[in-house]
Amino acid sequence: MICLLLIALVPVFPRQSTPADSIYDIQDNVLIRTGDGASISAIVVKRKGVTTPLPVILQSTIYVRSRDVNSLKIAVDNGYIGVMAYTRGKRYSPDEVFPYENDSKDTYDVIDWISKQPWCNGKIGMYGGSYNGFTQWAAVKKLHPALKTIVPYAANRPGMGLPVENGIFVNPNYEWAFYVTNNKELDTIVGNDRPRFRKMQQAWWEAGTAYRKIDSVDGTPNKYLQRWLQHPAYDTYWQSMVPYKEEFSGITIPVLVIDGYYNDSQLSSLYYFREHTKYYKNNEDYLIIGPYDHFGSQRGGAKVLNGYEVDTVALINTRKITYEWFDYIFKGGKKPAILQDRINYEVMGANEWRHASSLDKMHNEVLHLYLSDTRKDGRYQLTERKPLKRSSFYQEIDFKDRTTYYNDYYPDPIIRKELDTSNGLFFLSEPFKEPVIVNGAFSGEIKAIINKKDFDLGVVLYEVMPDGTYFELSYFLGRASYAKDITTRHLLTPGKIEGIPFSNTKLVSRQLSKGSRLLAVINVNKNSFSQLNYGTGKDVSDETMDDAGELLKVKWQNDSYIEIPVLKGHKEK
């Protein structure tokens, strides 16, 4: 590996200097050659006058920002050397950008280069959130011996999360590809132009155009989306980017994961954690999770989250904990105090942190609740009693009608006075006689008979508080044909009872009071925020309104059930 200092040969990215810079040795125009001849742009920050080799803290990212040097100075201030490496094609790299595709091997090469520098003592740690969290898991697909720990926050998992959620391509980050690839830094003008892309989304929806042509509605080709749409299943294209199955057994380093109950990419982040603890049981893995969204997971939370006033104890200092962790790994320091067990979670509504040895140990009981056809107070019941006789709930959906059926999947606001009850089926449990904590990720199996070959399922779980207010706990959104195997599509047989298992839902911890109830809302996903599955069995990206045909007719079966992990027997504060 060769490091090239190209001061005169590359454009200068402006960086604001301060008098304090005099104590730092900043190399902000480093190029690192990869094994296949590409170049990775990097910044290295050391303390002037320090000649002793030190551990290195590496961040690997697609985001080029003027503040990046400041985060490297923090590493130096904590007794480390800071390195920022950018995705191939970003900043000074002359190569083309392909988000996600090269980060695994490129980050390995960057780590290899760092480990051979005279200022590195052979020990490297990584941290960061979102894409920077993804690059850490990408880096350990093939573990370099110099990499000693990773601290991923809210890590992305390409192909399962964004841009795809349980087999469904979703739109919230459509413009992200332009934001990170339009230039060598970030195209903030395009990235922040939400009205443009919302207009495009609505125009596509109203026209009933194929999802594969959604970019033609905007008039700007999105070659990255088109690339991703060629891989609707979680196939080898996606699998090649991060560890998959047995590859997790080779990750033999300690891992600290930080995440949030309302993080959009929690499915991605906790997938890594679950798979690592499954395939390498002896590893020192820790999880910190609380009432945070995607960005809150990276900075320790906010006082108010989507209208919900967060418990005061939930607000933490993510950066401080991260460097305490690095000191623990590299310097023999104390483990961060919050890490009292492998799983460390804040109980919303209880204003306390709890700790468990595993995700399964967070709960001591699982509520197995069936969709009952018995009505009470105008709603169907969610009951522990298995139905003695099979019956069904009938629903029709007209895909030519552009009315949206999304039932407030996205938890904003988290607390609502009322819900849209114009579509979907609502199932309400009996009031809890004692306090209980919903603790973990809910799952279940929905059984249905449909007259088509596929549909997209939505399940939303709420707490109904004693005063009738709704608190959104978690939700599931997924394609029925990928429910049993995300790597291979299995179409449904029209007219046959099909079981649709679901488990890839967001983990949550919430204190429920005596008198609270659980509400499950079941529906067919039909809205402008994602692909529309018309049920023909063709690639959903190619379906148009012309494929709508007859109404989708669903007979939801009453032996469908939902499983909710709870912790009972605790004392409510």
C-alpha cells in the first residue's frame, strides 16, 4: 500500500483553522491505494511532538463534511490518533462512487495501511453511525488482525433496512443517492429539496406508473436505485457487502452497539448484533438502546422525540461512552458504567435503565394473542384464548383507488389522541390488571386467504393508555412472498390459507400501567411511500395500475396471532 500526499494535484477542500490547530499535525490530503488500484481519500490527525506509536481510531464514511477534522482532534485529545477514510470516489479519490459496494474490501485495505504506519502501534478501533456504522460491519466481513473493536451506532444494512424493508422498496431516502454521489462532497441542495421528491412521489402514485420508472417522473435518472432494483431479494449482491450467516463466527473482537427504539435502521443494526451473538457466543458484545431515533442514537438522545417527552435518565453522552470503551479496550481502563450487562436498555415511562444477559432475557413471559372475531366496545378483541372455530375477517382493497392505506406506520407523533380507523382491522386486548413492561421485539403469524399471488402486510402495535391515548410501540412492514425466506421469493397460492410469519420488527421497552391495553392494527400496505404490490407475481417494480385487475380480496383468519415479549413481576415506580 502506498500513501500519496497530493497537495498540488487535487482540489483543496476548505477547512477552517484555529489557533488550537498548532498542537495538531493534520494531513488532510492523504490517498491510500487499494489492492485493486483504486484510491481512498483520508485525513490523519496526530499530536505534534508525540513520537510514540499509539492506537488509532478510524472512521470510515461516505459523508464528506468540513467538521470531520474536529472529530479527529477529539480522538487525539483522548490520547489516540484519528483517521477519517472516505468511500471510494469521495473527496480526493478520482474513482467512481458506488455506495455500499466497495466498502468491505476498501476498509480492510485502509486498516492494513494504517497498521503499517510508524505512528500506529498495531491496534485500531472504529466507531460511527448510520453509513459509518455499516462500514464497520463491512470491515469485519474479513477481519484484519489490527482491528480490535468496533462501536457502530444505528448501523445501516444495505438490502435490509433502506432502501428495502422486509422485501419492500421504500421511498424516504430516495434522494440520498444524489446527496452522496452528485459531487466529491455532499450535494446539500438536492439532498434538502424534499418538496421536489415528494412531488415526484405523489405524481408517480397518482399516475400508477411502474416503480422502476419513478425516476423518470422526476426527470433525473437515479442509476443507483435502478442498480438496487435489479436485486429485489436479499441475494448475493447484498450478501457480499457485510457479514452473512457463518461469516459472523469470524468476528472475534469486542463490539459495542448503540441504537434506538425509533431508529429507522434498527432492523439493520440489531440484525448484526443478533447474528454475531448467535454465531460467536463467546464474544464480548454489548448493546445500549433507548428512546432514540436515527440521529439520537448517535448523539445520546433528545429531550423530545416525535412529540414524546423522553425520560431524563435516557439522555446519555454517546461520545463519552465511546471513548470510555476505547480506553477499556486499549488502555486497561474501566468499562463504561452503563454496561452492567450485555443488554442495557432504558424503560420508557419508568425513567430507569435495566440490564439483561441477552435479548431473550429481557422478558420472562410472551403474550400469545389471537385475533378474535368477538367484538367489544366496537372493536375486535385481541385474546389469549385460541379460537375453537375458524372464522375470517373480510377486507377488499382497490389498487386503482389512490387512497392510502398506511395506518400511521411511521411513529410520528409517537403519542396520538386518535387513529385513522377508515381502513384496516383493529384488535384490542383486555386491560392489564397489573403493571407490565413490553420488552423486546413483537412477532407472530398472520394467516390469510387472498385471490392474488402476493401482497404487502402491515402490523402496528400500540399501547392504549387508561385515558384512551395511543402510544405507538412498534410496527412491521413486509412482503408476504418474502416472509419465509428473504433470499428467495415464494408466491402465494390464490384461494389457499397461507401463513405469513413475521419477526423482523423493532425492539422496544415501555412501562405499561395497570389499566393499559394493547392494540394491534392489521392492514394491506398501499401508499405512496413505497412500492405498490399489485399481486400479479411479476417483479413488483414492473407492475403498473394496469395490473390492478380485480379487487384484492383478503380473508384474515382468526387463528392468526401476535406474540409480545413482556417482563412481569417488577415494581412500577
